[in-house]
Amino acid sequence: MKKLVYVLSLIVFVVALAACSPEEKETTTKTPACPNGVTTISYANWNLGTEDENNLERRMIAEFNAQDECRQVIIDENIDPADWAGSLNAAAAAGTLPDVFMLQTVPAALANDWVLDISSYIENDTEWDGLATALTESITYDDETYAIPFGMFMQGYWINNDLFRQHNAYAPEFGFTWDEFDNAISAMTKPLEGVVGLSEEISIVDYYTAVNSDNLGWHSFDGSQFNLNFSTYVEGVTKAKSYFDNGYVLDAQSAETKETYFDSPGWWGEAWDSGHIAIAWEATWALPHLINDLTFDWDFIGMPGGKVVLIPDFLGVSAATEHPELAYEFAKWMSFSKEGYLKRIEIANDNEGIVVNTLPLIDDEEVVNAYFDTLDVRGLRAVYDDLDASAIVEGVKVIPGYVDSRWNAPTGIAIGTEGEEGYKENASIGDIIWNSFRGNLNYSDYADAINTIANQKYNEAVASLDK
């Protein structure tokens, strides 16, 4: 009997073994998920935070990777946010530039031959057509485009409505005039009550010409040159000086007054946060702080005449990338695509404390409504709805040579008294401008000289692009 059982068991084993023949096993082998392997590109940005923080940007990358396991994006951790330019230079020298990366300035990336001309990708991209005209024009060089708008921030004036109510004063709204602005900050300057009308006057020098001239833009640039000796620019310096001299800004108060009547004797931002400043100059990148931390009723009112400054961030696709189409598609996902932006809003809505602080880049009704449904800031919506008519693009990231033309270029001019504090044997352009509204210089005496130097620096930078 035992022998019979043994024989039967042996037969079953042999039959089972035959059922698992090599031929049949081969027919049941699964097709590889990625028959051509996984295509991987690298990405670097200064806003990624840490892996533990898992901020909005990292979540957006994860969502992109989840769409297709055969196309993956990895973060290049070798680009140091604390030394962005130095890290990119080192990577370029080593031939290891990330496939997609944030640009400090577009002209610098062009001059270094770091970025790819993406004109062929955008020419049939209908979503690109939805970008603000002011943005796309600012990054078009000889009909070629080398950057992708990544973020769009608005800068202008923000108002503490509670403070105006407490002092029974008129509060300016979007579209306000210069007279209304002057009256408001004058009425709200009561330093012995711990209140000043304006955070600072420095920004006026940069935007004044664009607000008060039909053909001059940011810092008097007209598209081909600076005009720092034009009457409109001189007026801007004079306006800024009058605000400081009249004590309308926190820095104009004495150390004793700031110590006695303001919570913080230092930076105006702390005084604004604690409710001591009526109108502050700030950008929408501060929205997470405004929403989560401020306890008073605030709103955005733009600039005189219904104008607003756009401060864009830009991504570049590496000229050396082996996967340009994927790089462009990913850069678009992170920036201006409808699908990507709606995903940003979805992530923010599902995670308390996360705020989408970059405004919608494309003028799409669903996108815009979704954004403002989550962010009820009356003044921002008013500006956004009239963006092409009101937008001035800040020049730092798009005008060749801007940093030298605005701040760093030496002038050969001595200012101050030798041996005393503030003396400079070879003042920079920035020194001349600063001391014209914070010091004792008469700006008109230097306007022609610094205008010449500023345009020399601009033309040198343009020549480097032409090469």
C-alpha cells in the first residue's frame, strides 16, 4: 500500500513538473514596465527646502514623477542655495549642469551659454500665449527665448486697514493717486503715538519713472538705454528725499523715538508686523507670512496710478541636456501649465499651512478663479484682472548689466568729507543715488555722469550676449 502511494505521488510530481515547462514560463514573463529604461533628468532650485520639510515644490516633483515611472526627475543637491552662482559655475565647468535650473538672471545665463533656446517648443504651445505680455517680452532676445517664467510675484504697497480706522483717516485703494498717497502717509505719521505712514522710500527711486512716464520703465530703462538724467527720474529722487526729510518713514525717526514708541527700533518689517506702519512696500512672496502671522486687516493696493511691479523668477533648460523635450515639459509643469498650477492649488488646499504664493502665470479663467477662491485679497484680484495694462517688470533679472548699472559700477566721484564717516573716494552709482535721498548730495549735479556710466555697463553686457 505504501508503495502504491509512493508511485502515485511520483506521478503527480512529474506531471506538475511538466506543467512548468521552460516554454510556458517564457510566455508568462511580464513585459518590462519601461522597455527603453527610465529616462532621468536633474533639477535644481533654491526653493526646495529639505527632504524632511517636504514643501510644496518637492510635492510637485513627486506628482510629476508619479505620472510616468519611465520618466523621473531627481533633485541635484550639489547646487548650493547659499552660493547659487558659484555652484552653477562649478557645475558648468565640470559639464554637470542640471537639466532644469533656476536662473539668477537671464542675461548671465545667456552670456555663459548655459541655456537652450526653447523657441521651437513655445511656438505651438497655446498655454505660452496665455502668459502676461510684459513677461514674455522681457525674456525675448532677437526673437529667441531662453527662459521659462517660473513664478510671478507682485510688488507694491500693502495697507493696514485697522490702523487707518483707528485714526479715522482715509485709506487709499487700488488706483489711488499721488495726492491721495501723499495725504495718507502724512496723516498717518504720528511717531509719538508709535505710527508712521510708510515703511521706506527707497523703492520710489526705481519705480517712479515707470509710473509717471509713458516711455520709461523700471529704473528709467526704455528698452535700449537708461535715462537717469531725465527730469522724471530726478523727480523720483526728489520725492523719495521729501518722504525721508518729512519723517514719513521709520528710518527717519530718531533712535530714541524708535526705542520708546515702536516695538522694534530696527527693521521696518518688524514694526509693520506689530501694527505700527500704515503702508508697507512688499511682494506677494510674503503671502504665507501675511496670512498665517498677521493679526490685523490688510490688503494690497498696488502703486499710484493703478500700476504694479512684476517680479518674475525664471527657469532655464540646460543647453547640454540630453532630454530637452522632457526638460521643457517638466519646467512647464512646475511653472505655467494649467494642469501643474491646479495641482499646486490642490496640494495647498489639502495641507494646512501651505500657501501658493506665486500668482497664476497664465490667464486662464479656471486657474485664476481657483487661485482667488483660496486667497481672498481684494486688491490682488483687481490688479490681476488688469495685468497687461498695469504691469511693470522689475529689471534685475532681465536687463543686461543691471546690477552694475544700478548699484555696483564705480563712478570715480568722491563723496563726503575725507576722514569722516560716510566718505568714499570712489563712490558707486548706488552710493550716489542713496546719498541723494538719504544724504546731502544734489542728485542733479551727478545725473549726467552716472547716466553715462550706467549705459556703458549696459552696453558692455549687451556686447557679451552678442558674442
